[in-house]
Amino acid sequence: MDSELPQWRHIKWCKRTFFGVEKLKLILAQKDCIGVRLYYAKDDTGKPALVLVGVDKNENDLYNGVILDRSVALPFLLR
């Protein structure tokens, strides 16, 4: 995966992060949601973060719905 995203190679990226099943269900339970899209972003402090958003059948983000932007990083896996 790292080779597919060369523009992110310079960032100290957490190799693993966690979103609980109940949070994921909140996204998937939204009306018209058929899946989840992941975005690479930065948090309020400028650190890399993953953002999850629901997607409808036309591949539109459900940005007015549930958005997960706070995951649990596993610090012992940081480079």
C-alpha cells in the first residue's frame, strides 16, 4: 500500500488505527448508504488522520451524515 501512495511516504503515519463496530454501524445505517469511503486528512493539530464517510449508490459522499474522524491509534506501531 505504501508504494501506491508515494505522496504520503514522508509523513510519519500510524500503520494501524481502529474504528469500533458500533461507530461503523452508525455510518452504514444511514439512509441510502451502501459503503464507506476513507480520506487521508490532517487533524486539528496537523497530524495525519483517517476520515470515514458513508457513500450512496451514485458514489456521492454522505457528508451531511455521520462522519468518523477520531480513530484510536496504536502508538506502539508508529515508525
